[in-house]
Amino acid sequence: MHHAEAPPTLSLTDKAISTALLVMIVFVLLARLTASEAVAHVAWITIGLTVVVALPRFGLRESYLLALSLAVGAYVWFTRPDRAEILAGAMDQAGFLMAFILLLTLLREAAMTSPSVSDLGGFLTRQPPGRRYAALNLGTAFMAVIFNIGVVSFLVPLIQRGIARAQSDDGRDHLREQRQLSAMLRGFAWSVVWSPTALAPLALMELIPGIDRLLWIGLGFTAFLCVIALGWAEDRWRFRRYTPAGKVVPKAFPWRAAAYFVAACAWLLGLSEILATLRGETLVFGLMLACPLMIPGWLAAQSGLDRAGRAKVRRRLTGLLAGNLPQSGALAVTLASSGFLGRAGAGVVPGDALAQSLGLYTMPDWVLLGAIPVVLTLFSLLAFSPIMMAIFFGSLFGSLETLPADATLIALAISCGWALSMTFSPFATVVLLIQRISGIPARRLSLGWNGAFTALAAALLVAFFAILTA
């Protein structure tokens, strides 16, 4: 990924998108800080203006989601007596997701030029076959704490260049590509069940009361390790007749780079906790407040604080805000639409009546918790994005007078469904991103390469929840 030092030449559309996104972020944060209805209304207006100026960059998916959002919004407005409450919650959810992903995107771009990040990426992709799956799986998951989906756009080219550089003549490069990209995809997908900065938990924390976040992280990480072991075994069995040709000389572990990365993660999460405590807010909002402080700090760490370093930081900040930010406009609108649809859709569904009719209150906990990920995954095949369904399920359970199971376990089950969807659905954002970068069809990446793994992981989750609730 190329990062220009000087501000890029921008079109009028890019300038408008960048300005609208920055103004929107400011007002979304202010609305939460002040708890003012007037500021919240201004934030909603800035969301609408952002959508309008970003229209020229919309593809089919963005247009479809926007049209669906307008249709659902109109239905709520004309049919629901509580339309103001439903639509206000939906707009707040849309603004939260839009601002959050943009702040994380800016943080990711600031970190991408760090030599430590480059060293870690090179280490992950240059491992011998026996260690490569675990290295890519674990490494992708941990790097996703800072980079979120950006780790995928960073690692895919490294994987493909590494395979091409090896110049193997055994005709099995396609198998190497399949194994490495699958390991990376699985690592990213399952990071959402435990990562402190993953979008799924942060969104659900706002929707379902009574969640114990630390317990969630612990249980999620346990599930993550179980799925890693399952995925490694599935990979070994599937390619049991594959004998690697040649030897790969692994890079030495970059201890210094790893220490810098861990320190950056600790600083980000520590700063988030401090800000959240000072404001009496959730860690989610603390993370959003920490990003604007972390971004120039990371750039300064790379460039230094002398006069030349400060000038370089200013150029990089200008490039990030003016050059990189507009490129994320369509993604931000996609997430905002998904959040709006999930929240508004749950608002028109009679949650308690549905729970009673489905027998959720009499169903064994392990059956309910094991079924939630499967249902969410199947819905993702209908072109509903995983985040939309996670918001829908989170809003639906959050609206119930009494939860049919433990709040933390319900939230964990929903995030597990999100993880399953990302390796199963051709419509998942991460799968579409890999398709765009690698040229490999989305259906092959998901159903073709990872369909069996996803089914095994779903079965493993049933056993996992049965043990937890025994």
C-alpha cells in the first residue's frame, strides 16, 4: 500500500466527502459527550449530507442498502406510533458505526507505515509449511486488534508476492494460496469473538444490557483457540497428500517489532479505559475518543519530534484526512446502512411475542446459544451483511423484558455467528475485499475453501455452549 508524503491532488468530490466525514465524526462524538438532543439532530443531518456527497462513489451494494434503508425508514414512519424512538435509535446506531469505522481506518493508515508492522507482516508470511497456518491465523487475529479489516489488505499482497517469489515449478501454487489465504481469513473472522476493538462486541455492548465484557473476552478467546485447533486439523487432513517442495527459510521472530506493537495496543486500550472512566462512559466510546489522540502520537513515534519530524507528521495527517478518508466513504455508508437496518428492523419486530412463539424461554440454553450462530450465518447467504444481522439480533434480544439466557453468552453467540458468516458468506465484507485484492472469486474463498470448516466450527460451538451451560 502506497502512502504519499505530500497531500494528494483531490477532486471536488473527494474534498466534499472528506469534509462531510470529518464534520460527521465531530458531531457524533459531541452528541454522545453532551447528551443533547439538538446536537444529536445535527449529527443525523451530517450523516445524511455525507450520504449525499458520497453518492458518486456508490456501487451496487451501497445503492441497494441505502434504498432498503429508505424503504424501512418510510415503513416505520408511516406505520409505527413509536416511530420517533425507533428511528432515533437507528440513526444513533448508524452514526456510531460510521464514526467508529472511520476513526479505526485513520488509526490503521497511520500505523501501516510503521517499520514494526512491516517486519511483523514479513515474519507471518515467511514461515515453513508446518508453522505457516498457525502463524498466519494467530498473527492476523492479533494484528486485527489495531488494524481491523485493514490487516487483510496488508497481508494478501504479501502472501501472493511470497508465493510468486518462491518460483516453485510443482504446479501447486494454487494450493499454497488457498491454505495461506484461508488461514488468514479464519484468523481475522474469529478475532471478532474476543478482540477488545472488534466491531461486533462493541456494537452489541451498546444494545444488550448486563454484558460482562471481560468474561466475554475470556470465553471468546477460549472459543478462538478451540477453532484454531479445529482449523489446523481440518487443513492438515484436507491437504494430507500434499508434500511441500523446497524449503522455506523462516525469518527470525522480530522481537523488537512485536514489543512495539504490543506497547501500541496497550497504550490504545489503556488510554481508552482512562477516557471512558473519566467520562463515565463505556470502553467503546473511550476507544472512539482515544483514536484522535493515538493517530498523531503514532505518526510522531515514526517521524520524530524535531522540526523535520513535525513537518512530516503534518504532511501525513493532511494526507490521511484529505487522501485516505474519502476512500472510506462508501464503506462507512455501508456500515451505517447496516446498523440502521438492523436497529430499525428489530424495532418493528415484536420481540417478546416472537420469543414466546419460538419457545426461547423454555428452550435449553445450549440449544438456543448453539442455534443463534447458525441462524445468523444462514441469513448472511441472503446478502444480508453479518454486521446487519448482528445488530438486528442484538437489538432484538436487547428489547426483551427478560433474556432467555445469560446476556454475555447471548452476545458471545451472536459474535460467533458473525465469525461463521465471514468464512461462509460470499457477501461478507472481508471476503469481498480479498476478492478485490487477490482476484479470487468470493464464492470460492468462502463456500468453496471454507464451507466445510465453517460447518465443523458450528458443530464445535454447540459442544462449547453445552459445556458452558452444563
